[in-house]
Amino acid sequence: MEALTPALDATTMDEDVATHHTEERRQRLVEFAAAPNRYAKSAFRWVEDDPGAIDAYGRALNRLDRYQDVLGFKRLCRAGGSYRSALYGLAALAHHHRRWIRQPETWSSTIQQGGHPQSVDQFGSLARHLLAQFDVPRFMDEVWFDEYGPEALQRQNAFIHIGSGGSARDLDLPVQLTRRMAHMFMQGKNRDSLAHNLRWSQVLGVGGDQQMARTILKTRLGRHLEHDEFWSTVVLFLASNPLIDPTQVGPMIDYVHNMRFAPRRVVREGGGVDEAPPPQPDFTMKGRSAKKLLRQVDAWHGHLTRVRDVVFQSWQTSGVRPYELEEELPELGPVRWTVQELLSSWELAAEGTALDHCVVSYSDQCADGQTAIWSIGLQREGEETRENVLTVAVDVGKRAITQARGRFNMLPGQAPRSAQAQKVARGRYMQMLNRSDHVLRLWMERERLRRDD
């Protein structure tokens, strides 16, 4: 592990300082650290009731503000939802001020010009200056933007552990790493999240190939790490069956999740809904064959697409705006694209029936406000009906696209794999599916959504 070179004592250096960083500004930041405005109350949770942490917060704010505007909201990492600005990250660093090995006043950088150096790189440099003697992978910077709580502290302690020269195998994280996994984890991709790099290392570490790893990262296992004592057996099963159609991996994982973990919602006589245990809380991968499991997934999928079998639930809109686009396509003529949110379990079931997938399994997540499901479709001039083309899942908290699937779980721009998908692709649907990706990108740009699939 490579040791870091301590920064020079910047207090003695004749360096440039950003024009906004005046004496008045410095005093304002000290006051802000002790009594933040309502937009930074959640950040203040990291330092409240600790005078030393409040002092450290003010000093860190002032130091980074010499080179970038810490009061201007900038998203410094891909994860973290609303907690991606320097205000939050510096507060989390200040919470650990007793473990600082260097002081913020001895850290230096350069003033941003033309976007360089990037704000995230400056923040990461300061974090390593304060807490790391050894190199820490850049993707771990996201731990400083978590919402206050035990899980955030656990992840931040992992950063400090690696920065102190500790082994990745000793990390207190949801996924337990072997020696091989730990080696791959430390070489993870900087632009990926901590969860993605953990899961990637796990898949390859148990013998899976990169194609299977990429496929798994696009499922809920690429975003959620809880219950890994069970999900590690699913990862091993998939890694041991590399010939499974990649388009079936997501539905298979959704099926397993619903069987073992998803509470059922049962309609009472006379109205109302009760919550019951999952269908198979003792579901195990032991002794299962891929062929039989896929048949079970197909049967479950068929059950879900029958609207009459779905318990009715409805929910409020997520706040993301719908979208319309009119254009003329060479083989379809004038069309009107619409991107609309689905606001009930019956609407999800109808979407699943139209596109032959199991989106209705997201009903409970939508009712709980975690996920929003959107339908992208088009209506041709002179026709009364709208054609469903692409279903999109949005993580509401992160404002991120987590799934985008067409008929039979087809992906825009990719050749169909299953026999059913290949048959559909012979018609005009494949042209509509590929074009829907353009509509999705325009909608994402307007709503400032990002891809996480």
C-alpha cells in the first residue's frame, strides 16, 4: 500500500486565494459553522453538541473556501442524494476531528480555472490530508456525503481504516471480502459507487465473469447490500451459471427478493389491507437448478401480469414532471411521445401486460415512496391508442434511473437475446425501442436525472 506524501505547510506559502474568500467571508463561515441556515441543518447534525467539532467544521470550511465556493451547492459525488455538497462532506469530516492526523490549515490546492481542479478532487484531497496516511480509492469519497446515522459512520470508519493502512478484508461492511475480493475492491473504478465496487469484487471473487458482474450491477443487488449472508449465495449461483440469459437475471433476482423478503399485502374482508409475511421467508438457493428456477420466474411473472390478481394500491406523484415530444420518424410518420408516471398497482400491471415484464413487483416500493415507475410510449398520427415502448424505474431519493426495459426486458440499442424478443424485434417495435432511449435522455436532461443502471 502506497503512503501519501504530507502536504506542505500552506500557512507559510505565498499562494493565490479566490476573490470571494475575503475577511468578511471568513467570519461568515465561522458563524455559519456554529449556526447554519435551514438548508444545512442536516449537515449540522454531524457536529452539534461538540464544540471541538464545530470549531473544526469552521476551519475546514474556511480552508476549502480559499479555492472553491463552499456555499454554492455543487454535487461532489454521484451518490448521497441531497447530501452531495461540500457543506455536508466537511461536516462529516469535522465529526472525526479527534482522528485528524493533519490540520486543515496545512492543506493547499489551486484556485479553480475552467473547471480544473474539479471540486470533488479538491474535497478528496483535503479528506485524505486530514485522515489518511495511505492511499484510499477515490470511489470511497462518497462516504462523506451520507445522511447522518450508524450506517454512515460505519462507512466513514472504513475510509479511515484504509487510510491508516488497514486491510480491506477487515472492513466492517455488509459484504465480507476474501483476499482476492479485497485486492479487486482496492482497484475499483473511481466513477462507480462503493456498493458497485463491493458487488463487482464479490462476483469476480467467486468466479463470475465480467459480463455477469455487469449484469448483476444493473439489478437491485448493485444498489442494495443488506442481507448479504443470503444474497452472496445468489451471486455464487449466478456466477456458477454464466449461460443464463442476461435479460433474465434481473427478473430472477426480483423473484427471489419477493419470495424471501417482500411482505405480502392481503385485502381484508370489508376493505383495508394487512401486511403478511413473505411467501417463502426460508427460500434458499441450495439444490436449485437454473432451468427450474427460470420456470418458476416465468410462472410468477405470468401471475403478476394478470391485473385481476393484483391488490389495488395507489400513491402520490413523485414530483418529477411528465414529458411530451412531437417528431416525425421515417417509417412511422408524425408521432407524439409521452413520458407519464404510473400511480397505481393496476397501472403497473397493465404496463407489465403490455410489455411482458414484471414491473408490478415494484408496487410496494412505489407505495412507500422509494421508487417511481414511468412509461414511455408513442401515439402515431391518426391512431387513438398509445403504444407502450419502455418502462423506467426512478430511485426517488437519488433522482436516478435504476432500470429501463422494453418488451421481454429488452434494452434499447442491444440485440434481443430470447426467442420471444427476437420475434418481436422483426417488426417495428425495435425501431421504437431504440428511439425511446433518445426520448429518455431528453427527459432526464430536463429533470436533471442521472443513470444508475
